[in-house]
Amino acid sequence: MTQRIDVNSLAKRLKDPGVCVFDVRFYLEQPARGRSDFAAAHIPGARYLRLDENLSSSIIPGKTGRHPLPDPAQFEALMRRNGINHDTLIIACDDGPGLFASRLWWLLRWLGHTQVKILDGGFKAWQAAGLSVTQETPRPVAEGHFVAHPDHSKLIDAQEISQRLDDPSLQLLDARGPARFSGENEPIDPIAGHIPGAANLPCTSNIDSNGFWLDSQQLRTRFEPWMATDIELVSYCGSGVTACHNILAAIEAGLPEPRLYIGSWSQWITDPDRPIATGA
């Protein structure tokens, strides 16, 4: 079953009370822009969630990455306030590539809510299709009965990765771009490079030039080195956000779901005893 929905299919279900759209547009360099863009125009009925306020918890300097997981109880309460029930179909939408929508998609699955898809092409595709937008504030809804059931088997921590760096049955996939992976350029974190043994699989190559996801066969080609193996895949990035994009892509390619290293590079480098690699 695909993890995506196209804009026309969503448009047909937009008035379905069992469907909820969450707009998670966000820009790391301009954190307030996503909310202002949402206020200017959004899909009718959509509700806004912000990465650093709603889809993450507070950073603990020297211990966590830049975007730690939200507290399950607080996230459960947030979903309930937005009318989410166990059978609500949630559509995650960002400005197009799915880089932030995939974080919400993963969070919900981690907490036991599998009725979630991302909008293929995001808000840009919605607008390009000439579908209606609004500036209206979403109406209050009756409180939902969503219950969070965290599945920690979907996660892997730095300690286990450190212990298995030489384990051939574990393969780390780094979702960042080649320049950050190699250590040639690091615009965000204080130390450049990657976790030793990781393979670079930039998440931005999961989509085409128009911002739409590659089809399943094209994604299988991207994951070809691991398609016919029993190697366990682990996805990481800079802070555990875009790593979720590669997890979704792996599932669409037909692979078992990779585990997520939520702390990612920004946590790995907090311990000077952890090894660092550079180069391709």
C-alpha cells in the first residue's frame, strides 16, 4: 500500500470528516515563514504544525540532536485537540518535496497511527492543479480519542550504532547531500563528516525535478544494493527529520522499514569519543 496520496484524490475526500490535513511547511533558515505562508494560503480545513514546536521536543545541549522526538503524551494531547481518532486518515503536507511531511508521517507511525499518507507534490502541487485555497482559520473540532503507543523498535540509539560499526549486517544510510556527507561543506552543525561505514543516499533524489516522488520501481533502483539482502538498514541525517524521507522511500521500494537514528549527526558529534569519517 502506497504511503502517498495525489492532490486530486485528496480533493475528492477533503470534506470527509474522517480525513485531516496537517500542513507542516517549515524553513530552517526562516522558522517563522511556514506559519506565515500557511496564514496566507492553505488547503481548506488544514491545520498547521511547526517542526520545532509540535514535531520535536526541547534540545538538551550535549545530549540530543537538533530535533529530538516530541513527548508522546504531549503529542497525543495535540492530536486529540485537533480531533484525531484512531481511524482518522491523516494527510501530511509541506511545500512539496515531503522533507517535513515525512517527519510527521514517521512520528504518527511510531506512535501507532498507521492511517497516514503524505501529499505527493505538497502544497505547490495543490496550487498548480488550480485547487481551492483559503486563509480561514480552521474551525474548532470535538476532541478526538487518539492514543499514542510508542514503538521503540523503530529507533536505534548512538550506543548500539557505536557497538555495531563493524557489523556487516547493519548499514547506515545518510540522507544529507554529498557535500555535507563528505565533510566538504557543513552549514549547520559545528563538525563536518559522517558516521564511519555509512552510505550516502541523499533524500532529495527520492523526488523528481517537479517535486513529485519517484515511482516504486525508480525507488527500488535507488535501493538496489540492499534489495536482495538481509542487511538491516538505519536512516539518519542531520537531526532526524529528512532521514524519515528515506524511510518512506525504502518502504515504497518494497524494503522492510529501516530504523531511525533520531539524534543523527547533530547528536553523534556531541561525544568526542565517537569516530568521524570524511570523504566520499
